[in-house]
Amino acid sequence: MKKITASLLLALVLFTCERDDICSESITTSRINIALLDINFPDEDTPKNVFNLRVQGVGNESVLSDYDVVRTNNLLLPLKTTDDVTQFRLHINYAIDDNGTPEPEDDIIEGNEDIITINYTREQEYLSRGCGYRTIFKNVTITVEDDGNNWIQNILPANDNLIVNNEDEVHYKIYH
């Protein structure tokens, strides 16, 4: 009788438990994919590297680790899932001149910084009980603050009614 009860209990546990969901990277909240292109060849969408690029969120003092003084022609930037706007400082030719002194207070930051603002609406998509939700960003727009010395010359969406739900495709094009 104990064997039957134990077998019944084991069967009940095995059949009532759900498999653990394995959540792949491809179904998580996507980052916005921005191609950096040559302004001299706008019809050809020719990639153009930026050098010594440093990317930092506005209102956030930490630098994005993938973009801490790097050379690249493509950006994958995370968007806020709790707000409908995200801002970044894109600083090219970033360098610090220490003035030959050990005090960081008198250091001069060199290069050219542009601030981009990304606006969007958020939609939550249910994935599963184990994986939860992911955020899809709709009606995405990007603007650049005009400081009179912008390295960013033009910003264009890759298509109309832009939706960010797959970071493998380019969403925006920045010409410089």
C-alpha cells in the first residue's frame, strides 16, 4: 500500500509540475540598433566608424561598458522600460587632458559630444510564466540637441512607424 501511495504521489508531482521555461536572448527586451553611416554617401548607406566613442546615459553617471572609448559603426543601446524617453551622450574623439597635474578637478574633456533623445511608447508582451514580460517600443523617434557643433549631421529611421522588438535589424541611421 505504501508503494502505491508513494508511486501515486510521485506521478502526481511529475504531471502537475510545469517544465521550467528557458528564455532565450532573442525574446528578451530588445535594444535599439543604430547604424553609423557616412554622410558623404547617403544613398549607399556606407558604414563609417566613429573613433574614441564614449556613450553615457543622461541623468546616469555610469558609462555603457560596451562603449567606453571605442571605435564602432553600430550602436546597440538599451531603452528605459519604465519611461517613454531615454537620452544618451554620444561623445566622439573622447580624451582627457590632465593638464599635467594629479588633480582630476582641473582635467579637460576633449572631443565632441552630442545628446540624442529617443522618444517612444511602451507595450508589454507576455512571454510565459517563467519568462515574464518583455517591452516592445513603438513609434520610436530620435532627435539630437543642436549645440552649434554637432558631429551628427542627420538621423533617419530605417522604416516608417518604427517598432523596436528585434535588435538584429537596424532601426535608425545616424549620418556623420
